[in-house]
Amino acid sequence: MTVAGVILAAGRSSRMAPCNKLLEEIGGRKVVARVAETALASAARPIVVVTGFAAPHIVEALHGLDVTCVHNPDFALGLSTSLRAGLAALPADCDGALILLGDMPLIEAGDLEALIAAFAAKDRNSICVPVRRGRIGNPVLWGRAYFPEMMRLSGDVGAKRLLEIHRERVTEVETISDGIFADIDTPADLARLATQAGPDA
């Protein structure tokens, strides 16, 4: 059973302009690098990072990490294009994929491992979602059976609506961290997460 990781890191970070949120630092590390390091600390392999806006800087921030960067030239057309680019880059024999957002620097490897373990315990048609206090967060682990539908998505949307369509296949996995909810859209978000992480995180 193999699970890959896809990190979506192609967005324009418009609400953080002129800064790029993925290149800001928390605990002395770039946000996108923190996400990649967490993914690498799990059993997910390979780890594919989809770049788009500011691609050279994102690649530079990931230097030395065992990840594969895939450029999405259509990133301006929305999130779905990056999702498709990431899935297209995965090996044909992977059973599922963790879809991670590049602006969620507080996710923990233990939560990724819990999702992978839950997926391994099910059949390959499962969708495993992290849940804490009754709320669903990210990342979501999708079985390969859903890749064709995900590849047909368009516009600035992810695969969230597919969770409703395939609700009976969704497995909720209790996690230990609020990091599954913590993303960055604004400078205030960045400041809050930096405080939560602490100076040495």
C-alpha cells in the first residue's frame, strides 16, 4: 500500500501581497518548507510540490528536501489546475494521495500517519478526513478510485464537493492537533500561527 503526498503551493497569495505567505517564516523556517518537512516525516512517498506563482522562490525554499517540484503553468485559473497537475505527476502504482495545502504549517506528522493508517485498514476506495472536536480539516487522503473525478474538476475549487458526493466512503479520523484547521490568508493569520508555534518550533 503506497500513499503519495501532493502539496499545493502555486497560489498568488493575493491577500498577503506584496508578501508571499508560503515564503514567510515561522520558527525560522519557510512556511512551505515546514509543510514539506512534515509530509516527509510521514510514510507518504513520493512528495510532490505543485508550484506556480513565484515558482523559482518556492523551489529555492525547498532546496535540500526530498520532494519533486512540478510546475503548473495554469495556476492563475484556480486551485483545480494545481490539483490536476499534482495528481498527474504521481506514480501509476500509488494507492492514494494526501492532498496538503502549502499554507498550513502547523499540521503534524502524527496526524498524517493516522490518516495513512486508517486508509491502510480500509479498502482502496476510502476517503480519510482528519476530524477534531467534530470539525473536518485538512489534509484529506483520497483513494486512487477518485483521481479521475478530481482530474475533471475546474476553476478555483478543490475536491471538497466530492466529499459530499461520496459521503458513504468517508472515514473520519480523530486527530490530536488543531493544525488541521490552521491556514494562512492574512498577515494576522501568520502572526497568530507564529505565536502558536513558538520561536523554536
